[in-house]
Amino acid sequence: MKFFFDFFPVLLFFLAYKFFGDMPPALITAANQIPFVELSQAEPKHAILFATLVIILATIVQNLLHYVFYKRFERMHLISLGILLAFGSLTLVLKDSAFIQWKVTVFNWIFALVFIGSAYVGNRKPLVERMMSNAMQVPAPIWTKVNWMWAAFFVFIGVLNLVVAYNFSEDIWVDFKLFGILGLTLVFVIAQAFYLQRHVIETSKEP
């Protein structure tokens, strides 16, 4: 369920972009009632604007649904919504896709800073340890190393996003936003799981 909550706005962004030309005209007309939204299916460049509007609305729904099911808001979802409202609004108002493309990088770099800063504030435990220590026990230096791995991964994704955005077509960037980032994240999570498993501290059990 959490996987669905995390990724369904990105999936809807992808579908809205790819099938913009096939959307019911009434839906486009309804979207055009929103201030600063002026879409025309005769203009292929408006596909990214429609997709941006869809992901903004989907992320708002994401936060509301998460609250309904879990009686609390997810901090990551709220941060994503805040960044998206800022960069998505600029995309719609200025009709410039560069802002929504930069949103991905800014989001990842902010999380890199959060992971780095977690080791220096509060109880000074790395964020990854705070999130996973209930599920497994590993030596403190391993938590620190994995925390830095996550920070480096977020920085890498942010840089790679800009490389794709500025060196490839918009269509390829949209594919990368869904499949590329998701695929790299899954590979990284699996690799991290194997690494942590190698360092799990076995707890002794009474006979």
C-alpha cells in the first residue's frame, strides 16, 4: 500500500503526458477553468503542462488519502507537495517545463541534506538508523555508512536528472522520471538490504 501511495502521482504524470492528445476534450476544458491553465490538445508542448497539473492534484490527493488511512500525514509527501506546488506553479504560469524538471533534482538534494543533517541534530543518530533500527540491529558505524550511501544516492539522482533533462528530449525525460528513477531506486534498496544483512548483529536467545 505504501508503495502505491509513494508512486501513483508519478504514474499519473507519466500517463497524462503520454496520452494528452487522447484525453476527452471536456477534461481539457475543465482544466482550463483553473487560473493560469491554458491547454490546447493541438499543441503537443502543452502535454507537459497537463501532466504537471495532474501530478499537483494527484499529490494533494495522495496526502489526503494517507491521512484518511493512517490518521497522519507523511513528512516526505508533504515536502514533495510543497516543492511541487512551487515548481509546478512556475511551470504552469511561465509555460516552461524546466521548472518541473528541476523539481526532481531539488527534491532529491533536499533529502540528501536531511540524511546528512540527521547525524548532527537531535539524538545524532543517522536517519536510516532511526527508520530501520526496530527491524534489525547492526553496528553503529554501519548505520552511518548506509546513511551516507543514501545521501550520495539522492545527490546522484539529482545530478542524473539534470543530465537527462538537458541532454535528451522531453519525452525521454518523462520516461526516465518514472522508469529510470524507480528502477535505480529498487536496485539501490536491494543492494543496501544485502549489505545490511551481512552486518546484522545476531541476538542471543534463551534456550
